[in-house]
Amino acid sequence: MADASMSLVISYRGTQHRVALLPDNTLSDLHQTLEELTTVPPEMQKLLYKNSPKGGGAPEMSLREAGLKDGSKIQMVGSTLEELGGLHAKEAEARKRDRILRERALKAPVKVRSTGSATASDHMYRFHKIAPLPHLPNPESAMTVLQRMANDKAIQHVMRQHQFSVGMLTELDPRERPDLLGLNQNHGQEIKVRIRTDSYDGFRPYFDVRRTLCHELAHNVHGPHDENFKRLNSQLNREVAEFERAAKEGTHRLYGGDIYEADDAENLALSSHVLGGTSSGSTELDTVDDRRRRVLEAAMGRLKKQEEELEQSCGTAGPAAK
């Protein structure tokens, strides 16, 4: 007796698709079916479901071998060819603009520092598209939060420093994947961050959301949560804090955004002068750089604990990706 067909529920950008296939059908068959439904090419599709095979599984693997069964729920991410074409066109234009600017700079007898106009790196190393989920309440407010992250001077600073280019910045539906806080698809093709509360009645604290964004930006370079990833992620958080500390003290005179304020633990480190596990009173030799370093070290200690919690809710490489 032939195996009965099984029904799979695939969620893609807020829409659910039901697909009926046989257990012996291959993952390639499933990808082709999803291409017909969503216009996302098979090579751009990423399927997230419980007990999914490492690396997504080989195309010739049967659905049964891939761990799928009747009623399985799958989250799919991926961009259409139309979206990729627009992104590639923008990137090509940015590269052309950057080349022209470099050629002009080589011909110019004197280098002049620009303080008012955007540079080529501003156009290349940024979020090329920003979009909230239109089916969720108050998409205008969600757009404001996403734009705030994209326009955050500290975030823009680290993206230029590390040459990060992200195709799409959007949000996660907290009810669709309640275990997920962030997701980076294909090393920056699309980054999703949960910005809303679980009940859709408000938005999560901005600096918590931004910390998740830094975590997902680190996945532009490193996939797994290994030591290389942890080192880069810590560096990004440190650079954000250092940038804002310098902005608050007046180093970046043109800075025009929100400033990260030290919490009680950081203020305690500043007042008691805790460094390397020892304490001492204030001395005349205590410099601004010394105080700044203590504040940053206290912040990094707190961020390390929060980062360990965030890794558990990361859809890119953490347990939530399974």
C-alpha cells in the first residue's frame, strides 16, 4: 500500500501555505513547489523547522529522511528574484559611485575631509531596504523603530568600520516564532529583529533591540556561535559603547542621536574605581580614559551575560534555529 500524502504548513512573510506531498518526495520537490507559490528560487529558500537536518539537507533527501511528517510546520525565509535584482542594481550603482570617487581622490592634489555630505561607504555599508510586517498592527510605528535602528549613528559607525551591507532590515512576528529574537539570512541578505512585545501592544526597549541587531550583524561574518563570533560580537558592542561615550563627551560634534546611558552597575564601577578585581579611591592620576575604560568594562560584563541569553533566542545559529 502506497504511503499516504502528508500535509505541510509553510509560513512565509505572514502568509501560510499548505502543501500536500508524499513522504518519499524529495526536498527538491518541496523547494520547487514553494517556488511556484512564492516566486522565491530554491537556492534562496531556507526552511526552518524542528529537527531540520544540518545545513538544510541535500536536495535529493526524502521528506521522511529530512524529519518532516504530516502536520509539520515550516518557517521559510528568502528573497524573490525581483527583490534580488533591485538590490544588485543598487549595489552595482554604489560600487560605480565608489569607483568614481576613488578616481577623483587620486587625481585631486589635496585631500579634503567632508563633514556635510554622504560618502561612498555611507551608500554601500548600510541597510538597503527597511520594511515592517504589513499584517501586524501599527506598521507605521514599527517602521519608525526600524528607521531609528538604521539611522542610529553608532550602528552606522560599526557598519562602515566592518563594511557590513544588509539587503533588508525587517521585524519578526513574536507570535509566529515566540522563541526567536533575531535572524540573519545568508550573511546579511536579510536581518529580522523582534521589535514588538508578545501581545502586539507596544515595542521592546530600544537598546535591547539594538543589542540583538549587533548580534545578528556579527552573523554577517560568522555563522556558528563559536569563539570567532563571540569575539566579533563583543567588539561590535564595545565599539557602539565607545562611539556613544565619545559622542556624549563631545568627540563627535556632529552626532545627533540618542546616547546610551550607563546603568547602576556601570555607575558603581565609575564611582568605586573597580578595575581587575581591585578597588581604590580616586587619585589625581585617574584620567578620563581610565574612567571611560572602567565604565566600558562594566558594560561589557553585563552585556556578556545578556549575550549568553540572546544566543538561546537566535534563529541564525542558536537553539532557536532548529
